[in-house]
Amino acid sequence: MKKSLIALAALAFMAWGCSNSEEEEDYATPAPQVVKLEVSERPLWYELAPNFDQYGQYMKVEVRLQDALQSYASAADLMSATIDGQVRGVSEPKQVDGRWVFSLFVASNEDNVNISLSYYCDKLHCIYTLSNWATFDASIVPLGTGGIYEPTFIN
């Protein structure tokens, strides 16, 4: 439990450190960066998930796990979206046409804030975080080929 809290604190610190400073006026989204964090326990993202009644806007996105991670995926994996270090959406995977897919609902009260995306792989005991993954806009869902976003966590 203590290691989970330390890992979660490290993840929040990394997300906080990658956010835009208040001095930036152009609101340009920095280039996404991937951080890998080895953990010993499954993260407590569901316990930190938002109360959706507190947010007025929602963004839905389908995230397909990249090919390089498909063979390591399992039903015990998790995907989370964070804004300013706060968990704003969590999903467990489901198999669609033999591939692992996550359906995320991301909550926010404001547009144009950076979202970071984290994937926990239970078999590898790793969290991969893609900082500055997308900018929140409830009217425009970040999509990839065929309406499903496929982030690159590992090369």
C-alpha cells in the first residue's frame, strides 16, 4: 500500500511538472513525452476517480493499446486520464476484435487544459504516462485511425 502511494505521488508530481506554466500566454500544447514508472502494485486510480457530478463537461475517447503492448495486456490493466495531476477518468480494458481497447470518459469544467494519459500494465508492473496527450475539448474527441486513438507508449 505504501509503495502504491509513493508511485501515485511520483506520477502526480511528474504530471504537475509537465504542465504549462501560468506565464505562457499562447496555450500551445507541449510535445507529448512518455515516462515509464515501475510499480509493485496496481494503482488506485479508481479510488481517485472524479465525482462526475462536480464537472460540467465530458469527453469520450476510445483508446486502443498499441501493437507492441497487446501481448502483455490483460483484464487487470487500467488506463487513466489526468488533468493537473488529478485523475479525471479511469477505464478497464475490453477486447474488441482480439485487441485490447479502453473507453475513457474524461471530466473537466474548462476547455483547453492539457490531459495526460497513463496506462498500467499488470503483467509488466509498469505505468506508462504520455504527458500532454491531448487538450480537453468536449466538442472534439481526440481520434486516431477509424475513430480509435492509439497512443505510442513504447517504441
